[in-house]
Amino acid sequence: MLCGLNFLAVAEATALAEAAGVDATAIPTALKGGRADSAILQEYMPRFAARDYRRTGRIDNMVKDLNGAQDLARLTHTPMPLTTICAEVHRMLTAAGLGGEDQAALMEFFNGPNKEAFR
């Protein structure tokens, strides 16, 4: 759950930086050591910017993990709005045939050639 949310936040920040004309590869250095820093930010923002889909973890595996977190949330009556959004984005990517791809494929949701399919 925590990794899924972090991956999605970093992908979203990468998409915003690119849309604003900011070099997303410079952001990890700027944020290093601060509260916004994370291992996922340092490793994945440059990969997201480069559309480096070399597989280190699959989208559909994250769906499995997020489903487990949502199942536990239902059992414990715990609201999890961010996890719900994150899981839905991952499910949409899986439905679009990207389930076997790395988390870097999250960029397809924001900036891929078929991004309108996700609206």
C-alpha cells in the first residue's frame, strides 16, 4: 500500500513537472534529504521521466497487494480513500494490457499515447 501510493505520487509529480516544462530528473536531487524524499523518488522519478520500463515489479502484482489492503480495510471498517484511488489506477492500467509492466508504466496513465482512454 505504501509503495503503491508512493509510486503513484512520484509518477503524478513527474507528469506535472513535464507538463510545466521542468526537468523531472533534477527533482530528486533538489528534494534529497528533505521530507518529500524517498527511495522510490530517488530511483523512480528518473526512470519515469525516461520511460524506463525495465521490470523490477509488476503493475498486476501491485493490484494484488492493494486488493489485500482494501480487503483488510473492509473487514476493519477503515476508510482508505487514497488506497482506493491508487488501486483503481493500477486496475485501469492492468485492463489496458499493462499489468505485466513495471511501475514505470504508471506514466502511461498520465502521458502515454492512449492517456485519453484513462479519462
